[in-house]
Amino acid sequence: MLEIKCFDASCHRGSKMRFAASAFELALGLLVAAPASAEGWTADLTISTAFTEDSDLLVVSTTDGIQSTPGCTINQWIINSASEERRARAWATVLTAIGTGKKIRFWTRNTCATWSYHDVMIVP
């Protein structure tokens, strides 16, 4: 039995509402309410193409079929950097990964950016 105090104007002062819920129903409610993904590192990704945009965005496409954040376009990433120096380092890392064939990981913010691409904050 789940007991919640009622402080709404429609309830009598200090009255309590009682709800019957099984452990399964409570667990299911928590799972449904939990976010589908969170900020953090992606799995290792293979870069297929990359380019810079006039707005100084770095746009990267991968081939690993990953959608890190629900609602974002699969395999599409936009790297937003806080400074020109960080942007240059991120671009160098992306080009190195393309040139060597090595996989790369991104730190995502759990949001979609321009064109519904994944919003990337850090490139290791």
C-alpha cells in the first residue's frame, strides 16, 4: 500500500490518499519514467565522412547504426566546441580517425542539435 499525504485544496487538511500498487507496478512505473539515455560516452564509432560548416560546426557521419539519444538522426553527430582551440583539436582527432581507420567515441549531451543530429561536447 502506497500512502501519499494530500496537500491539495480539494482535500481535507492533512488527509491521506491511499493507493494499492504491487512491486511490479512500481518498478514498471520507474522504468517508464526513466530517461532512455543520458549524457556520456558513445560506443566506439567508425567515421564515414566529416565536414566543417560555415557556422564553425563540425559535422560527422558514422557507419555503426547508433542512435545515442532518442529523436536524433542515426549515425549523425555535430561537435560543438567552446573555443577555436578545442574545435581545432576535435577536427584533428576526427581527421586522424578517418586517416588511420581507428574508431572514435564522443561525449554526448543527451540532446539533438542542428538538423536533429546528436549534440557532441567532447572528442577524446
